[in-house]
Amino acid sequence: MIQKGLNILYPPVCPFCGHISPEGICARCREKIIHVKEPFCMHCGKPLDDETQEYCRDCERRIAVSARGSCIAQGRGLWIHREPVSGAVYRFKYKNKRNWGRIFANEMEKHYGSQIRRWEIKQIIPIPLHVSKRRKRGFNQSEIIARELSFLTGIPCKTDVLFRVKKTVPQKFLDNSGRAENLRGAFAVSRKWEAPRNILLIDDIYTTGATLERAAKMLKKAGARNIYFLTISIGQGI
């Protein structure tokens, strides 16, 4: 009844065009958004132009330079990070459109619910914000999606495990070496946490994967075996 009352006062709108849409994403925008389809990187899921490639350039580099390879077992993005998706993600984060988290989580479950079950995920963990950034924004967009996805799948969402203890600059302004240095010492894991075997990390955007890699590294150090991820959007691979 409360939700029905809120829908009357604040009719649900499509996150991509802003028009009233009780079903969430309107039919017109569904034709515009681009889902990730094959060929894509076998590791991160980033779409590729060449179907003979197995990995995108970022994953090839990460696997080549590290004897241990990636700390992430596998991951997927829902949509390619182009308009109207990129604009919707921006408004979700910076224009207080937190109610869109339910729509994005519904789409994740719809398209990747079977994949989550195959991964045998035991806990869902959102990429955290630094306390100062969360205080300024008022919420963590990744946590909203993680909680909604937890509700849909029945898998526990843990927000008291992974913490951002270093205030970092936005990754988009840095090159690969700068991203790695920026994230050094950025995350910490609760000592009280009893790590399950398989974990799903949730973030909003996947570009090079530096943030998710650093978070996964800390979780594996704490005892987790396999770290997977899902994001709303993902960059185009080369």
C-alpha cells in the first residue's frame, strides 16, 4: 500500500528518458540500450570487435604482467557504457536517483540470474565509498544495487566486510599506472569476517577493472576463494 501511494505521488519513470513508465525501462529505450553480446572478453565480459580474441587488452596485460594472474575469476557488465546508459548511470550517482537501483538490479537478475547460480555465490558485496564521499553523496549507488539484488536472489548482502579507508581521486582522470597507485591501500577487510568460497562484487561501471581487482585482492587475502563481479555498464573492449 505504501509503494502504491508513492507511485501515485511520484510516478515511476524510465531512467533513460525520464518519461513515466510503470514497467521501469520504457519500450522505446529498450530498443536504444545496447546489451553486451558475443564476442566478449572471456574474463571481464567486455565486448570485443574481433571474434578471434579471447581477452580484451586490459585483461591480456593484467594476466601477462602478474604471475598470479587476475584476482577476479570472472565478471560481466549489463550494458555497454554509451548513451543513454552512460547518462542514466551519471544521474543515478550524482542526481540522487537512488530509486533507479531497483530497476538496475531487476535487469541484472533477469539477464544474469542463472549465471549467479552457476557461480554458486554465497555473499554479495558492494564496492564501498570512502566515508567522506558517502557523506557528501548521501548513499552508495553500488550498495543500493547490491541490496536489491540480494532481495531478488535471496543471497546475503554484506556491507560490513569491505571498507574504503583511503580517499582516492576519480579513476577516470588517471592512466593505468596512476590507477594502480591511486588504489594502493584503498581497501580494508573486517577481521571478523568469515570468508565464504564464492563472492559477487557489485559496482556501477567497469572500465579497466582496477578498482574491482584491488577490492578482490583484499578479499582473497582474507580467505575468499573465487571473486566474481557484475556492473550496470561496461566499456567497449579493444
